[in-house]
Amino acid sequence: MTPKICETCRYWSERVAFCEGGGPLNALCLSRSSPQNSRYTTGGYTCDAWAKNTCGAVDDPSFEGTDPYEGGLTL
């Protein structure tokens, strides 16, 4: 079973991320329904907006046929 943490969520953007002092990775949450929307979270954080990362992250251009802004930030 996949743990329902940010690291495995399709709305956790590793493309917009940073590490301070060697870790942990803090990545931007792109889910409109998450309380962490537009905030940086660590991979171990969890919330009710979690969505399985089967098709990759919402900002991953390598998955054709997926909406890159589904539930994400309005740019």
C-alpha cells in the first residue's frame, strides 16, 4: 500500500523544491484543496487532498494526456 504522504502525492512538485543544509527536500504543494496549497512541505507531511501519483506529478510534462494544471496553481 502506498503511504499517503506528500512524497507520493501527485500534487507535490519536486520541480519547485529546495533543501537547506543537506535536507530534507521541501517541495511546493500544487493542490488547490490542500491546506498547504502554495506552501513548501517535506515529503512526510500528509493531508486529505492526497492523490495517488500513478500518472506522475501534475507538473511533469512527460505524461501526455494529463492536464498539467489539474488541481494546481493558476499561473
